[in-house]
Amino acid sequence: MVQILNKQEFSDKLLELNLTIDSFSKQANTSIEDINKWNKEIPINTVKWLLDYEYKQKIKLLQKEFIEIKKSSSKWFKNYHHAIFDFVMSKEKYTEFTVEDYNIIIRVGNEHFGFKHLVLKHYGKNSIGEITALDILKIGNIIKYDVTVPTENEDRIVFMQSKNNIKYKVVLNKEKNGKLLFSFFSDK
């Protein structure tokens, strides 16, 4: 379910995304007259458009940061680092890779689940958790060290790693085929 926005939250989101009403109107193919008619709730299709726009902007930034990281430190890149790098650079819908004996799947997902959720909610300054590009690239490292914590849900595996006074957590859901679907990543 997409979060409902009111008119003020809509204006705040435009400001956060460096969009004016005019630029939004042109890019989203919505007339200014229609925008002015919105009273309390912003249409769901507009909220979805804003989420997609924000995701695309953050992916562009993530791609630039990935390129810089790879230029300066490609010597430590393992297969799982390359898989995440290629996934972000190619904009595929999913990627699969192996870390130790775990077969991992990362899907784009949506604003509530998967990679899109990670990027929208946790990647970048002033976000919840402020996950960096390097953190994203090294998701497999947390799984590699195979430190799991008990969970009440038997269909999940939670990996934890403490490094430089930061606790990283990766949550994977067990699929019927034995693969693990990326669900959550945080530095909290």
C-alpha cells in the first residue's frame, strides 16, 4: 500500500526532490490546473510517480558512487560484490549470487520490500540509517561471516555484524527452492 500524501507533504516532497510545480507538471504529464484542484489527498498515481522519480534519482547517485568505489578498490571485489555492482548498474529486476553456501536473491521490490525499499528509506544522508554505497556493496560481507541471530520467524535468517561501533543487520527470507530472498538491510 502506497503512503497517502496531503498537499503540504506533496509540496515538501517536491522541495526534497528539487522539483517545482512546473517541472513536476511537465515531467509527470499533469496539468497545473489539475494539481491546483487537489485538496487534501494527492492521487495515488502521483505518489507512485514521486516514489519512482526519487528511486531513479537515488539510483543515479548510487551508480556514480559505485563507479568511484570500483575505480579505487576493485582488488577486493568478490563475485558477490560484482553481482550487486552489476545489478545496480544494469537496472535488472533481480540478481542472484552465492556467499559461502547461501544462494541469495535481491529483487527490486517496492517501497516496502527489497532493494527499492533499501534505497528509498535507508540510502543517503538524512535517511533512516544512512546506509552508504559502500555498505550496500558489502551486503555479502555480512552474510559471509555467518553470524546469525535467533528469530521467531523460522522462514527468516538474520545476519549481524559489528564493525567500527556500527551493527549491520541483513534479513533474508527463505524461499521454497532453498534460495534466500533479500528482505532488509540496516545499520541499526
